[in-house]
Amino acid sequence: MTQALISVIVPVYNIMDCLPRCVQSICSQTYRNLEIILVDDGSDDGTEKMVDELAAQDERIRVFHKANGGSSSARNLGIRMAAGEYLAFVDSDDYIEPQMYEKLMECILEKNVWMAQISRDEIDEKGNRLPDVCMPPKEAFICGAEQFMRELLLHRGDCSYCTKLTHRVLFENHRFPEGVLNEDFHLLVEMLAEMGTEDGKAGKVVPGVAILPEQYYHVFYRTGSNTRKKSRKEFSRVFMDIVENADMAERIVEEKYPALKREAVRFGLYQRLDYLLHIPVENMEKDNIFYQSVKRYLRKHLIDTVGNPFLTGKNKIYLLLLTAAPRAVRRVHGWKMGMGR
């Protein structure tokens, strides 16, 4: 039987030190029917030449050069150019185990799903393995769309598309949102809502995600990336995007998964807690519209903060203190963090 073509899309930007390892790990896959799409997103450090050199080493590699527009823009170009029946994504500083796509494809065919997910681990710059962000299951199982949504809202699910192999039909009406961070969560929540409906794209395909326990995807934890800032004083756009994604999730839950209302409110509160614990005190001003909207949400959901069973005691204490005196709490929190360094 002919193997289905998998298109592996890699957005690339100024990453000369990690790119060869990343590409080699894809080229070494035991599943051979791949095309590897390297999208150079306006690199100017020599990476723009490196991608062409790598393409000369393996005929399966296709290269596209574009002006800088961010990871989502590069991924979306890759989707448009992809010929594969299935789409996969790898970040250019990460790397994967040789059997990853073979295992994912076997699972998709066996379980009759349109999306399968491998587990992951995280490696720091010294080669040390970090604590698991997402706990791998003990054995493979199919997570229904509503259950997967619940896991995301409780910060237990893996929203990354890098750990997933996805049938391209799910991308017919969806693309990664551009100009924002935390884009994988945004897109996955939209896809899950479609997969979970009887009249959606699923048809005879099981509406859910098959999740495998093997940790075949390795996240290389680089300081200084979009979500891994070197300095505590740097305030990444991601902390605003996660709040906006929480609002989107609440709207989808209200429409598609009303039984998950408490989980969605917990998610909205937790994301705002993360925002308030990172925003610089000098940004907490009356004319900061976004900050003021976060404060209003906390006041509106004061009873939910106290009574939500999915928030820890520590979460509740911080939220209540931040609702009452956000600037004072941030000053104390910043001082304690500084003392702990």
C-alpha cells in the first residue's frame, strides 16, 4: 500500500546553531514519504543561505523565502505550498526521534482519526531534561473533542501542533492567526469545536485526538525566544494573547460545551493571574485599557474565584489580593522574585 505523503513544515528565522540538528532529525525519519518545507522568514544572519544548502543534501526538502512576518505567517505559507495529505510542524530549534511520524501515522490509520499526538519533553541549553509540562499518558487513547478542550482549560493538555500529525482537511477553513503569540492554542480550540460537531468535517472519522505516550518530540528551551524572555523586566505580548485566547475559549464553551463553564471561568481567571504577575508595575495605569479590562474581569468573577474547585488555594489567594490591590501586590511579588534570584 502506498504511503500517504506527510508535509513537515518548519518556520525558520535566524537559527543557524540549531537548524542542522532539527532538519537532520526530520530527514532521518523511518517514515520515508515526506516532503520537508523550510520557510525562511526573512533571516539575515546566514540562515537564509543555510536552508538552501540543506535542501541540496536531500531532494525531499523544499525551500521558500519570504519577508519577515512571524512564525504563523511562515507556517501558513507552508500550508499553502504543501502537497501532503497530512501536515506536521517542527520548530526550528527543536528535534524529533526517528520513529515519530511512523508511529503517528500507524495510530491515525488504526484509530481512524484525523489527528494524532505524540508526547514531548523539554531540554535546556545545557542538555538537562526539564520537568514535564504535559504529562504523557500511560497508554494510547482517543481523547474526545470536549474532553481535550477540558484538558486545555485545566492546563493539562498539549496545544502544540508540533507534537501532532493532522489531516489537511482540518486546515481547509483554518489557519494560524498572525501577529499574535500562543497561536497554537487559538487554532486548536477552533478545530476541536469543529471536530466535535455531528455535522462537522469528521464524517465517519472518530471526532477526537489520538494521544500516544512516547516522548518523541524534544522541545529545546532557549532563553530569549518569544515566550522565554531573559529578563523579568521584559513583558512579552504573549501575556496579553493568553488573556484574549481565554475570552475566545469562554465564547466557544458557551456555544459548544456548556458543561465546561466552570473550567472555562477557571481558565480565564488563571490566564489573568499570569498576566498580572508579569506586567511591569509601571504599566498598571488608568489609561492602560487592557490592564483595566483585566481588573474588571476579576471583580466580576470574585465569587467564582472563591468557589471554583479547579483553582488551588494559592491561586485563589493571589487572585483575591490582586483584585483588591493589584499594584501593591505586584510590588511585593516583584521584590520577592528579585530576592529569590
